[in-house]
Amino acid sequence: MWELYDALIEGIPEESLVDEFICGTYAVLIRSGNGCGFSQILPGDSLPETMKKSLNMPLKKLAECIKSWNFVEASVGMAAINAWYNSPATAVGNGIALSKSLYSEDRLSDPFIAYQNVIKNKKVAVYGHFPYIEQLFQPVCELAIIERDPLEGDYPEAAAEYILPESNFVILSCTSLVYKTLPRMLELAKNAYVIIVGPFTPLAPELFSFGVNDLSSFVVKDNAGAARIISGLERSKIYRTGQKVTMKSE
């Protein structure tokens, strides 16, 4: 079950170090060289942390926190992974086209907009209740929304065992990486077109080997601006510091 996580960790160079670590109220940011990665801090601090030191340690070592069952610590590991894969240099090296401006809005990199025509009359399962999902998808497809904390009309998490194998398209939240549910979700969705969505989705081609078809994420270009936002010194949305991007399997 750990193969997917081990592949993400192994792809990080040994020489990359943790140069900056900012833990805010709701998110954590890790900088390594010119690359910034961040993650929402997910609740689940019941088990003790496994790692106490971070600054100047190898980025790969900190990335191992993604395997922690303390979800706060695993959120740190997620940010460390993204400090490598979602850095501008790595993203460009993996074929992602970045604009020259610090901020750019690319609606075609938003799968909820880009796939509206593709999913027509298909069975679509969305793991996570995303904003405006009913307005965007429900009129054109057979939509099932699965949620850890279901809202009215949502299916509970256990329903994924039944819904995903019957779906044509499956959209998974990047939080599934931290919660460790992703490997099972990919197994259930092996016959579907799978998209992982969210600003801290790792732009890692390694994920394509595990059944993912599309990675919808975000690249930070303004490291200083992102640091101010994560630390709470500036009230703005993280999307003002970079570019939404998408990476598809061949």
C-alpha cells in the first residue's frame, strides 16, 4: 500500500534541503531552494509526531512525514513533497508551460470547467464536496458526491466502495494523499478516468503509474507572497501567488 508514497519520496533529490518552514493556522509552507510547496493542515493530531527537526534537514527526509498517521505531521510531509514537484523548475522540466507573470488565471486548468463537455451523460464520482460542483456538473452528468463529512445529498465515504467501480470519471481531492485513502480509491477506480484536484496536488509523473490520468494543481511563483499569506501576515488567497496548472498522462 505504500508503493505510491515511496515513489513520490524517491523522486526527490538527496541534495535538496529544507530552507524555510512556515506553519500557519490553516496551512504549512516548505521552501527548498527556489521551490515552494504548501499543504492545508488537516485535523488529526491524536498520534505523536515522528519527526521533531526540520530546518536544514534533507527535503526527502521531511517528505517521509507523508506516511505519518498524525495527519498534521502528514500535512507537513505533503508540503515537503510539493516543494520539489511543484517548484517552477521541476514543473517546467516535466512539460508544464508557465506564464511569465507572477499571477495568471487559466480556466482551462480547472477540471470542473475543462471537463464539462467530456463528462456529458457519463457516471461521475467526485470525492470531496467542491464549491459549485452541483451547478457545474449535475446538469450534464450522473453525479455522485462522496464526502468524509457528508452534506445534504452527499454519499458517505463508505459508499466509494460501491460507486467508484461503476463510474466513468472519478475526481479525487488531494487530501486523499494525506488521509492515506488514495491507494484504495485508485484501486476502486481502475476502470475510470481519474483526476486528482486541489492546490497541493503533487505534480508528480510518478502518480500516472498508479492509475491517475490528470493532475490539477498549483505552482507558487511568488515565494515571499506565499510565505506572508501562509503565516497570516497578509490577507489574500494563495492563488494570487502563482498559476493553476494541469498535467496529463500521455
